[in-house]
Amino acid sequence: MLPAAPKTVLLVEDDGPTRNLFRDALKRAGYSVSAVEDGLAALQSIEQKRPDLVVLDMALPRLGGRDVLRELRGNPETRNIPIIIVTGTDVSNMNERAGVLVLQKPFDPDMLVHAVDGHLRRPRS
């Protein structure tokens, strides 16, 4: 029996050091990680290869995280992709309404790995 392919995570983070820190932690945890630094690149990446989960910063160049979230949730082909928002701004009103998990920066990268692990195990509608 072949081993299962690793789950894929798209990491959307414009800050280089933070992006590298999160990417390295997720790779160590066994995930296949693609990383982009803006919202337009995120949508293009998702169109080419659908990830199992998106880690999405809110403050992004070219197309902000809220716009990316709106695009993903408005498209029947992407609306059920699990999303974890990582941000330094207050988005507390988004948790239930958008069906996303929010992690408030700063936090330990292990916390992100734990959130990704848990979010990928939850049943999807």
C-alpha cells in the first residue's frame, strides 16, 4: 500500500521572514507547502492547483486578504477550502461569519501547525 500524499497548504504571507518561519514549521510537520506573497498570486496558485488548506494573511499587497476570502467563498469550486487567517489586525467578527479560524499575531509557529492539523481533521460540508 502506498503512503498517503502529504496534505498541501498554500501560505499567503507578504512578510518574508514570517513566511519562511511558517513555511519551515509546516514542512517539518509533514505538509507540502506553497508560499506566495500577495492576494493575486494566491488566487492564481489556487486556480492552478487546489490546496487542502489556505493560511491567509489579511494585510497583503495587490489584493487584500478580505478580497481573497470573498473570492474563495463566492466560488462554488473553492468555497469549502479550509482557511486559517493569520493577522495582526482585529478580525474577530470574521470567525463564525466566514467559517474561518483566526490566529492573532504574534504567535508561535507550533501554534500554526496545531491549528492546521486540527482544521484539516474537521469534517467539511
